[in-house]
Amino acid sequence: MIGLIVAYTKNRVIGNKGAIPWRIKGEQRRFRELTTGNVVIMGRKSYEEIGRPLPNRFTIVVSRTAKFEAENCVTVPTLNDAIEYAKKNRPDENIYLSGGAGIYKEGLPLAEKLFITEVDAVIEGDTFFPEFDESKYEKTVDEEVDGEIPYAYVTYTKKED
């Protein structure tokens, strides 16, 4: 399964000045639960923000300009290369496209499921999640979380053509 995993605000912000512009206690729990034991594909900037491979996951960094080498981490030049690498070398694991904006834009048509954390706030940012045609997906609200900044875990499953 190729999934895309993201958190964005009402105004589709995913980042500001190279970082996630919010801190919400517990909001990243779903990311950890879904991606642990699987493959995570991310772009160079996302990887550099984290600064290391994620524990208990196989990380593939997409970059034409940098090379990252670590345990459970490889670098490839394109998203297609990353997906092919994962399918060939980690065939029993799910693939999660985890940012940033370029990976999301290119990967959106390839993803069978979109695991979205919808942050119920308008937050200033300079990086956005691309628009997509929601009518092509079945939408399920998996969990709603109240708090200082409420959010919902939502899954969009691509409909058969």
C-alpha cells in the first residue's frame, strides 16, 4: 500500500520557515502508529528538519543534491526511484509519503490512501498541502480530538475508477 501522511491546517499550511508551525500534544501519535515498521519516504528538507532516520522505520530520502547514509536510511534522486526501491527491497512493508510539499504534490496521484490530520486552526505558513479532488475518495473521520487546538484524524481512500 502506498499511503500519504500529513497534518495540515484549515488553510492547508504544512510548514513555515522549514518547520511545522504548531506543537499540539499527542498530534503525532497517529504518524508513529502507522509508520512504525514500514517505509517512510520524505524529501531532503523534511529529513534535514528531523535530522536523523526515524526509529523503527526504513527511511528513504529523495534528493538530487545531498546524500544521506545511516542505518535504515538511503537516498535516491526521485520519488519514483524511492517507490521502486521500497517495493523491491521492503516488499512486505507499507510505503508512507511523508513530505514535504514537493513529495506530496508528486505523490498525491500515486497514493491509495491519504492519512490526514486536519488541524482545526488557521496558522500562518509558507508551505502548503496541494488541493485534491475529494470526490475521488471515500472519507472516514477516524478520531476527533478536542483541546487547545482541536484536530481530527481523517482517512481518504481512493475510489476505484
